[in-house]
Amino acid sequence: MNAPHWVLLVNTAVMFYSLGTIWFAQLVIYPLFAKVGSAEYIGYHGFYARRIPAPVIVPGFLSFILPVVVLFFRPDPVPAWLAQ
């Protein structure tokens, strides 16, 4: 498998990971905010915010950048119009 195929595979994996993260956040994490009391909310939200970059923000950012990479390094079987 040559390098362009890896770009497409990595892009696909990041997209599906990000999709799963979005659904998990919508169905599980965000509803939990309502279960935290007023006195604990600031601490809870700070705890949440400190831990979110690696599993959510970085893959989310990559999901915006990798399609641009695919435009320039697409596998030969993928037509240019499909990568745009």
C-alpha cells in the first residue's frame, strides 16, 4: 500500500472516531451536566475541560485538516472531483 492510501485510511479512521465522539458527547456527556449540582458545576466543568483536548479537540481538528491533505495526496483510483 503506497503513501496516498495511508492518507485516505487515516482520514477515514479519524472521521469515524470523531463521529463516535460526537454521538457519545451528545448522548452521554452533555446530559450529565444537568446531573451536577450548582455548587459542584464549576469544578466539574473545569475537570471536563482539562481532559477534553486529547480525545476530542485534536481529532476534531484533524478531521478538518486531513480532507485538505487528501486533496493533494489522493490515491490514483479516487477521481479529483470526488476529493474536492
